Amino acid sequence: MAMRLASGLIQWSVDKLSALLPRQATVSSNELSVSISEDLERLERTMKRIQSTLLDAPKEVILDRSEKHRLEELREVAYDAEDLIEEYEYEVLHAKMQTESEMGEKVTTDPSSIVVSVPVPTEMALRAKGIRERFDEIIGEWEKLRWAENGVKQPSLDSVSRPPTSSLMYEPSIYGRHQDKENVIANFLNQHSDVSTNQTEMCVLPIVGMGGVGKTTLAQLVYNDPRMDSYFDLKGWIYVSKEFDVQALTQELVSSLTKKPCQPMQLDGLHRVIEDKIKGKKLLLVLDDVWNERPMLWHMFRIPLFCSQSCKILVTTRNEKVAKNMQTITFYPLRCLEKEDSWQLFKQVAFKNQDLDEYANLLEIGRKITEKCGGLPLAIKAIGCAVHFESGEEFWRAILESDLWELEAGLNEVLPALQLSYDCLPDNLKECFMSLSLFPKNYVFSKEITVRFWSCLGLLKLRSRRSEEDIGSQYFDVMQQRSLLQRIQYDEQTCSFIMHDLVQKLVEFVAGDSFRKLNVETLNLSSDKGRYISMLVNELPKSIEFISIQQSCSLRALQIFNTVNPWLGKYINIKLNEEFFQNLRSLRVLNFNNTGIRTLPSSIGNLKQLRFIGLARTKIRTLPESIGLLYNMQTMDLFECNLQELPKGIKNMINLRHLIISKWSNIHMPSGIRCLTNLELLPVFNIGIGSGCGISEMNKLSKLRGALRISGLENIQHLIDVVLADLFKKQHIDVLVLDWSQTDTYSSMRVSDIDHGKVLEALQPQQNLLELEIYQYPGLNYPKWLGDSSYSRLGRVVLFGNRRTSCTFLPPLGQLPSLKDLLIKFMFTVEYVGNEFCHHDGQNKAFPSLNTLEFKYMPTWVQWFGVRDGDFCSLKTLKIVSCNALRFMPEHLSCSLEKLVLNQCGELASLPTTLTSLKSLTLMGDINKSLLTNITLPSLKSLQIGYSQNMQYVMLGSMPLLEVVIIKGCKNLKSLFGLTGLAFLKELELDECPSLLLPLDECVQPLTILKVANCPKLSYWEQSQMKIYKESDSLLEAFGDADMFKCERTNNSSRNKCVGTNYVENFSSSTRKNDELQPALPTVGDEYNLHWLFSVARITQENSNMDQRSTSSRKRLRNGWKKGPKDSLGKGKQICDNSSGTSIASASGSELGSFGGTSEENWS
């Protein structure tokens, strides 16, 4: 492995030397007897010879310790050669920058095209000579290396790889895989062939997981299940391994099916044997441990299998790519064991049939050892076997405190199993994988940031026209597909990754001493030999002082990780000596993200090779101007730091590709941004005044990609500057925000006298745009391009006005074919939304793909019309908020609408009659009392009404499928008509409805949640509800939660009762002593006063042992309420007092709604 890595590094260095030598290297000192050109040429020839030797070395050879040491030396020298070459490149670039500066502003020459002759400094010449001599020394030692033909051959990779498997298994017990087995069998047996087509059904289900997770065991469980024997006529098992030899595997298949050794024959003969054997039969085949990524080989192998009536194939593999090449149904991801299953497996292996009482002192240690294995069955078994014959506590503790790799080779099966995934990586991916050893344990990282990290470390060196991001992305995908990285899916758009604990150990093992992870207390940069170092902060607060390093240091990466809490980084106080960076000339990555660093010394300008600097979420307010000397800088992470302005010298960072700033930052940008022609990521471009950056500087930024916010558009003075920006040619920008609100949003916004309608016209983006947002546009008209159907991929539009917005109509967005989300907000001057909005073009329907539509804070909007039948055909959600003057909605609003939210729309007297698919209706604030009259909502399942003072009656009879009714803060509401006829009602919540009269005699049978608070006129509860309550104990089974607060007129005459597995605790309102004394939370027990709590009913049917559960639950309730209002009540349960208004959660932990607040978010 070291040979291949060194070889690739040398090849890159040779290419660099070849490019530099002919043109730019000259001698800077006459005292040198040999010119630097000759030395560099010798160095080039030497490196080529070393590379040739490395490539000729057999890949399968595993070298002994001395040979590994020699190759490590070789790699170190190659690193030094790379540093030397890049330092000379910097000197050449520096000379070009100076030449360009001397040319003046009138010349717009690309610095890379300037030809200069750069003398090589004497010190650099001496280092080059020393590097060449060290290479010569290595060559002299090279003959002593024991290659396979000259010495004793070491074991090959294949000799220590995984042994073959078979279908037979013997395990006393299998833990944690029962459900996995049932899932796989269900997937198999639920796939039925179509007899009418007379075609063979082939079902391929891969099981994918990391090495040692138990894929083969699961396959054996499925294979040996009796249901498989009864369903299939034939079964076969083939261990495939790394080589997918079609001829050999076909012979193995014949042997497995016939249960006889297969005689050598041609492939055609083998196919005939298989055809005769499986024709008209149902076949189950397991292909264990598949690595083949070539679909063609798989297609060749499966040809004879189509002769069967039905063929089901179970595949085990570590590689998602392999699975996707073979699968006919989605692969089954196999996870590690849960903690309890892991512990049971460990006990089985470590203690076997022994009496655990005799080993009580080892049980706790054993649990910790099990946790260390991270749920990986192979690791659990390996360590369990290692401790099985040892009963000494000292030995067990030694195992606990050691790395898995330190176990004796005979006992350790974990390393070969996991390292096989690493060894099979392409050589150019291995150092990228090793760099992940710098991450702390359980560190969650993103693909995008990791790829940038690799790029800045120089690990993506390939002679290819593809971008480094594309190459790095491919590398990352390969690691993830091969189960070395685990995906964490937060939502549809957010995905991060993590390494399993044992993969983390593996990467630390293979990384060696070059990649070091150190605690702050043990760090000594002056003496540490690591080239890549991460500092781990394990306690807060922490002060770290970096003193100057007196000698040259080969450090390439320095990172600080807060392992306590990344959001408390301000408590990591970092102080840097003014001369700290003086001798760190090889440093490429400097990461102070999420720390409390306040300043950077000017010596940072000495970091000539620096590619990445991380200052995100720090207290940095200014950057030294010397930072402008960092010509090689690729990524500056300034996200959410306190930086007020960018340094003027940033224009010299001509290799800068990622300038990461918060999207909404108003950081001052100096003129000269146009020089950053390699810039790809720039979340915000702030247009300044005077010395600030002008919009015309965007002209040269042709590589910008992703999301871009252009802020300060109100500062534009000349239309020609907007035209020169040439935004239309920025082909890789897919999210664009145009913002006229860099200054004060509402009051003191200074807008230039220019025609901003023409400004917006000139800001036309490229036509593959995905999202567009326009904020506080002050123009009178919208441009022609906005809403043009040529923007076929535009999926989201946001229009955000203000009180100064002059447009009286909305742009014609109806013909955007892919528009899914539309938000229109603060359009204070729009009175009518009509035909111009839908912009009907011939027979085309308007808004064909729109899923979500929101209108918010449009106080002058009166009428919405111009909607034809068939428009909005995909609309699911409509929200209209604070549109107090709106009187009419279009009658032909789409029947596809499922969710409607109306908030503060008091003039709206009726709803469209086409809402036949509406499932959720939310009405808040001032609502016309006739809104719900004469309307039928046959599909409505949820009705929420809040804080409407006009509502006196609610007619529920036309909503037969209602499951949830929540009404809050309707002080004049008197009755709910039709409530008793709601056969599907499950949840009823009533709060702050003091005038409500509610007979509940027939509505309780299907209820699972009932909440009533502050409804004092529930006079019929005593006569009807409690009568039913007394007559049938089985009624208790109807309620999941029943809570009543402050219902003075109800008469609770029932007592505590237990019925089977159900129980209700009732507390009489007569115990109230003083309404003014309101505890923060009610308390439970006879010794406590309950002021507002009428009853708390918990219905559970999970455990027949109710007495024990009831007692323990009451204890938890008492203890929880005594502790204070923030303590929870058992698992996922919270109970609140009436004043706080916080929610009451069910036993499952789901939130049932809020008893307080009128914010729209609580309802929509």
C-alpha cells in the first residue's frame, strides 16, 4: 500500500518538475557548483526510477517491518519533494502577481499567462540537492529489499482473507436477526411470477452491510428455514469471493445442485446440465460474498437460470454498487446489533454454559467490552473467544483497554475482515480514506466538506479534465458503497455520514504515524512527527496557547475538534503567538471552526501552501492584510463568524474556489472580487458603495455554481454595470436570490434613482434555474423573463415585498411547467390577483405542477379570480395568512387540494365548492361566521379553529369523515352541531370556549384523545357522560388520553377504578381551596391539592401486569412533578398547568397540540 501511495505522489511530482524545468528555473547563486536545473533534473530522473521500481513490486507482497520502514522513508522524502516543488511554484506565482500589479489596472491579464524568469533561492537549491541525496541513499538500500524472487515471500492477501462459507451453520442461538430473517423471507415469498406470460420469474435480493455484520449468517438462516424447503424444489449455495470467474462459478453451481463433483467441461455443457436439472422447478440460490462490479459477468452467469420456473437469488455483498447491478428488488441493508442483543451474544461466546453468578466481577467489564464492539457480531465473537478461557479480572480489563488490533493474530479475525474492504479500494482512494482518521469518534461529516478537505490536502491529483469535486465525489461514493461509511438521512435534502467505531479503528490502524489524533494536553508540534494532526478538546472551558516553532515543521494539516459540544466552541480560547506561523511553510489546512479564536497574527502570510482556513462560528472580527499573500488558498470558511469586512488583499487569492459566508451576511466586500476567477462557491455577493464591490465585477466570475444571493441591489447607480455582470451566462447557478434590502428593511431603505424595472430585466438568470427569490423589489413592473415557460426546471419561487413595493399586480407565473412551491409575502399594494397571474397561453393549464401555494400579509388584497377549470391540478396545500380584505376565492380551485389554512381572513364569506379532496382545514383569527355554512367537505379528516371571536356555531354534519376536531380560544362559540354523528372521530380538543354547551352522550365511543380546558358550561357532562361512565367499565377502552382542566360545572362522582389492564385516576374538583394559588404543575397523590386537573386517564393495553405498572407510574408522576415544570412524566409524557399553555403528549411521545399561542406555525 505504501508503495502505491508513494508511486502516485512521485508521478505527480515528476509531472510538476517536467512542467517547471524548461522555462522558469534559473540559478540564483554563482557559489553553487552545480546549477539548480541540473539538480532538479537529477531529482526528476531519480524519482522516475523509484516509481518504476515501486510499480514493478508484486502487489500481493506484505513486507516485513524493516521493509515497511524503508518505504515509509520513501514516502516521507516524496512528501518533501512535493513541498519543495510547490514552494517553487509559489515563488513563480508571486513573481507573476507582482508583474501584474506593475502593469496596473489598465491591463486585465490572467496572471497564469504571464511568463517570468524566477531565480531559485539558495536555500531551496540546497534542499533540492539534499532531497536528491536522500533518494540516492534509498536507491543504495533498495537492493537489500527482499522481493519475492530473492527472499522469503510473505503471506499474500488471499492467504489471510475470509475463508469459504457453506449453507450449513451451527449456532446455539442467533440474536437480533429474527426480524431481519422474516423481512427477507417476506420479500422473497411475496414476489409472484406471472404465469400468463410464461416467463421465468427471477427475483434477486442482495443483503448489504459492512464486513462482519452477519450477512452470511442471515443468508444461512433464510436458506435453512423450513418454509424455504417447502416452497422451493432445489436449493444451491455458492461462495463467490473476489474473483467472479463465470466458468468456475457455473461449475460450482452444478456441484451445488447435483450434490456431486462437477466434471470439467465447456460452458455450453455446463449450461445444458443446469437446464436439465432446474427446468420447470423452483430454485433458491445463495451467492455469498460477491465483489464483482462488472454487470456483463453477472449477465453471463445468470443465463441458464432462466430455464427454471421460478428463480430466487439471495446475494450477500459489502458493496451497494454490486447490489444495484444485480438486484431486481431493492437491496436489504443489514445493520449492527442492538445493545441487548450484542450483550446476549457476548455472554453466549464468553461464558457459554457457565454459571454467571460465579463471574459477577466480570459482567460489568464484559458489558463495556461489548459496547466497544459497536454491535458488530464478528468483533463480539472474536473478543468473546479471546476471554473465554480467562477468568482473571486483570486480563479482562487489559482487553477492555487495548485496541482490537493488539489482540494476538490467532484470536483476531476482525482486522482481516474489515481490512479486506480497505485493501480492495483503488490505490488513489486509500490516502483519502486514511485522512478520515483525523475525525473524532462518532464525528458526523458531509460529503461536500470532506471532498473539499481532500482537495485542499492535495489528495485528488489526477491528470484528468474532470474537476476535483467530481473526482472526490466519486471517491466518496465508492467508500460509502463499500460500507466503509454509513449514511445518516435527516430528511430528503439533508444527508450526512459517520464511520462505525471499528471502521474508525481500522482507518487509524492503516493511517500510521503520518495522520495523528492527539489530545490538547499531549500536543507538541515542535517534536511530533505527524504531518496531519487533529487536536481533540475533551473538556470545556479550555485555553490553548500556540507558541512559535523555532525550527522548520513539515506539518500539513492542523485542526481543532470540540468533542464536548460543537455549539459551545466559544469556550475554547485560542491564543496564537505573533510568530507562530513563521516556520509552518508546509501547512495546507488550518481549521479553527467552532472555537473562540478572536485574532490571527500577521505571520499567517508565511503559510504559502495554505489551501484551507476554517473560521466558521468564531469571534474573528478582522483578518490581517497579510492574508492576501496566500495565493494558493482554495477554501475560506467564514460561515457565521463576526467578520465585518473582507480584507482588501483577498483579490490576490486567485486560486480561491470556495468563499463560504452566511447567505444573509451583509459583510463588506472590497473592490477586486473580479480577480477571483476560479471562484465556484459564493453564497452572497454584497454590492457596496464607493470602495465597495460593484455588480460589474461579477463579469469574470464565470465558474460560480450552486446558490447565490445578490444583495444591495438598491445601491446600483448605472444600468450598464448590471449588463456587464452578465448573469445570464452563469450557467451553473441553480438558486438565485435578488435582494434590494441590504439596508433597513422597512424604514430607511435608500434606493437609487435608477429604473429598477430595467435592473431586474438585466438580471435575467440562466434558464436551468431551480429556485428564485426576489426580496423588496421597488420597481413598477416585472420583466418578461419572469414566468417565461422556457424556465422549465424552476421549482420554487419566493416574492417578498415591503411597504415601499410599488407593483400592484403579481408576475405571470402560471406557465412555469415545473413550479412546485410558491410563496408570496408582504405585497402591500396588490389588490387583485387575476388573469395576469395564471397567464393562460392557449389551451395550457396554469400552474400544472404547483404543490404548495402561500399568500401572506397582503392587507389590500380584495379578490382572487381568473382561475379556469383544470388550473392548479396538482395543488395540495394552500395557506392564506393576514389577508384581511380578501372577499372572494376562485370557484374553480383545484379539487386536488388537501390542506387549507386561513388565518386572519375575516372578510372571506365562503369557500369554493370544489374542495372534495380536502383533508385538513385550519381557521385562525378573524373568520367570517358564515364561512362553514352551506359547504360539504366529504373528505375532511382534521378541523382546527382558533381564536375566532365571530364564530358562534360550527356545523360538522357535512364533514362525515372527521377524525380530529381542535377548537381553541373561541369565546363566543356556543355549540358544535353534528358532533354526535361523527363516526370516525378519534381526537377532540376544546380550550378557552367559555360559552360552549356540549352534549357528549354519543360521541365518546371511538375517541382516543379527549382534552377539555377552560370550558365552564359543559353542564351536560354530569347527566350524560358520567352516566355512561358508571354503566360501562368497557368505556375506558375508548380513551387513550382524557384530560380536563377548569371545568367548574362538571360533577365528578366517580372514584379510582381499575379494569383489567386499564385504569383511570379521578380527582374531585371539590378539593380546590384557592383559585389564586396556581401551582406550576399539578401534583399526584392523596396528599396533594389539584386545582385544575379534573382527571388524568391513561389507557394502556401493553402489559397485563397492571398493578405493578400502576404503582411505578404513580411514583414517577409524583417524583416528576415534585422536581419542577420541565421534568417529563414517564416516557414521552408531559402535563401542563393551564397558564403555561404547553402541550400534553401521549404515551408514544407524539405532540397532541398546544393549548397556548396564536402563531400560525402551531396550526399549519
